[in-house]
Amino acid sequence: MTAVNDSTVRDPDAWRADMVRALRDQDAITSEPVGAAFAAVPRHRFAPDTPLDIAYDLHRTVPVKKDEHGLDISVMSAAHLQAVMLEQADIEPGMKVLEIGSGGYNAALIQELVGSKGAVTTVDIDRDIVDRARRCLDDAGYDQVKTVLADGEAGVPDGAPYDRIIVTVAAWDIPPSWINELGEKGRLVVPLTVRGTTRSIAFDRDREGLVSHSYRLARFVPMQGEGAAKERKALLRDGVAVQTDDEGIPFNTKALNHALDTPRREFWSGAAYDLPDELELYLTVHLSSAARLHASKDIVDSGLVEASALLGVPALVSEDSIAYRTRRENEDTGGFESGVVAHGLQAEALADEYLKLLRRWAQDHRRRGAATIRFLPGPAPSTPPQNTVLKRHGVVTVSWH
């Protein structure tokens, strides 16, 4: 009997209806307007060469363009993440919206939300991406969306002020143009990267700059052009790397690689392991010398590095030592207990700092939305507040309550 590919038999409308139901079930869609937009826009028309089961998969991206090394530099974001960000944006009919980073599909969703009396502009630095977005938008019947070829770092001043600015690439900083082009009661939704950790943050204005309304876990391809991040990445050995955007973090590649060959030491906090995305944000901001440790599946399978490093884990590094988070089953802490794996001459000292943070977070901040994130534009203060991360155009501060 010949196998039948369900993706070629089922009607696209059925795939789309299933996607919308699943997005509602997973609380990615929480409002009727966003649900209606996802039900209306034919996602597959923006991924014409992609099988329907992939195009309508909640959590899969659709590659659009790769660089010379085969790495994705433009993708159609996963539907789940797009829904979360549109809910964060809280777009209303008649609004003017700027999207930074074009793909076409998200702009069509926004056009559905603003309606015939609203206006949507989408900008991208890559002509291939803009041309593709234009073709897909026209093909799907969204010719009213304006496409612009430009570096998104400067926004699109001709259409300002905007009620909403939505950034669909990972941004290391918030340039003055985005704030200047935002209306007085506007909202900026941006995947902001802080020490290698990216969160989609919905920022509203306050007297000092921007303050978070909400934040959610996000992964995006990085911004290109003037706003590109200057990250440092060190390959310790095949399959193991550390990265950071902080120039003050010591990266002695040879010494850190040697540390991995020293005996592995485990330390346990006695504190609950839970809500890893919230914990990760807390650790990233509070660790005194924070980096991210990445390891391949082969390395994890060999037992050298824990599985927490597969997608990157906050690490505390010194000149010759490294410590990072792990977990183990423990019913006394509600199912899992957080701990630290450390290597090198300073293993105990690094683990001690890390354990104190794990305990403090579990005791005082183990819940969703406990952080308030602010962006303060302009020069850094002479005495920066606690938990401050310096950027080119301002500073990011994070406080927990």
C-alpha cells in the first residue's frame, strides 16, 4: 500500500484551522482579534515551497535566506512566537504600525488587526527579503502593506509617529530612532538580547525611557546592519563554545578548555528547579561574569557537559574555571532540585556564587513576570544602578519584585 502524504491531501484551510485551535490551547492566542487574524491569513502563501505540515507547524520556522556559511539570516518565524508577540503588542483597529524585519506573513497579520483604516509599514535591509515579502503580500491580497528597503536601525521616519513598533529580529540595543518614532502612548515590542539571552519585551514609555509591560521567551535571527551585535564567541573544543557580548568577561580559551578536563564537581542548592526561562533571565543579569555555554548533542551524550547546555545555559566564568546550572530529581523540592556543575581551580568559589543566586531566586522570585525591565536612553550614569547592562544607546536595568 502506498503511503499518502497528508500535507498534500488536506486542504490548507483545515491546516490553518488546526493551527489556530492549537495556538489557543497553548495560550499563544488569548484574544479574539489575534485569533481572527491567524484564521484569515493564508500562512502557506508566504511559504510557497514549504509542505503544509511544516508551514502550519506551531513551533517551526521556515527558512527564507541563508548566508555563505549556510546559516539562516532570514526566516518566517514560528506561528507560536508571532502570536505571542502580537498579543503583547495589543494592536487596535486604525493604528499605524511599523514592523522591523520583513517576511510578509506577520505584516499581513498586523494588517488584519489594524483594518482598512490602519496602516502597516514593514522594513528590511535585504533587497531579496523585501522583494519576496512584496510578492507574497500581493499574492495573498495584502497590497496595502507598505514595504521599505532600508536599515531598520533608523526606522522609517516618513510614517512616524507609530502607535506600535514590532521588531522581528533579535536586537542587541534600542536605537534612538525607535523611541523617537514611537507615539507618546505607543508600544515597542522587541526581542532584546541581554548577555546572550533574548526576551520579547513589550515596552511602554515612562518619564525616564521605556518600561516593560510584559516579557516572553524568544529566539530570532540576529539583526544586520548598524544594529548588529558585537558578540564574542570562543570555541573551547569541537562541540563546546562560550559566548558573551560583555567585553569585560575573560575568555582564556586554552585555560577554559583545560578546565573541562579537570574533575567535574557537583554542588546542590536544596532549592526548587522550576520555570527555567524566568530563572535564566535572573541568572544572566546577576552572575558577576556571565557567559553562555553551548554544547553539541555528541558532547552531552559523552557525559562531558550537561544537557542544559544544548540550547545554551548561563555560565559563570573566570580566567581558568567555569560553572553552570544543572538539575536532578528531588521530591522534597517539588520534583527537581537546581544545582551547579563546576570545573577548574576556582570551581568551588564559582559554585558558591551560583548557588546563592539559585536559592535567592527560588525563595523570592519563583513566579512568572516578577521582573521589571527598563531601558534608559542616553549616556550611562556615573554610578549605574544594580543589575545594569550597558548598551551603545543606553542602559538596561532589571529589577525583581
